Amino acid sequence: MSDPKKKIHIEFAPGAFDQFDGTQEELDEFIAEIQRMAESGELEQQSVSLDSDEAWNQLSEEEQSIISASIDRLDHNTRH
């Protein structure tokens, strides 16, 4: 786990919340909760590595599609 004294900085890729269906206030609360979880170590504790086919296959088709599309956008943005 990371050093609890070190402030964690979270940066979201452009377009990361393009598919978010809610108000700006809800998005702000969501981002604040992600930051809180990162700082407390909760985010790391609850994370799941997707580096195996078994873990990937446990995701729904919708989750796989969302992740794949996000990775494709990141790859496209880093090449241009």
C-alpha cells in the first residue's frame, strides 16, 4: 500500500466521464468519493487486476466494452 502521508493526485483522462448520466453535482460528488477512497487506501484495497483472462471474463460484456472503448480512446489520444 502507498504511504498514507503522501497526498495522492488523481487525474482523469479527457472524456473519462462522457458517458456519465447525471448532474454536475452528482459528478462532483462521485469524483470527490474517488479521491477520498484513493487517499484512504480503500480504492487500492477494492481494486481488481484485469491482467488475466479469468478476471476479464468475469466482467459483463457491457463492462468489457466500456473498458475496451476507454483504452482505445487513450491509445488514440497518445498517438496524436
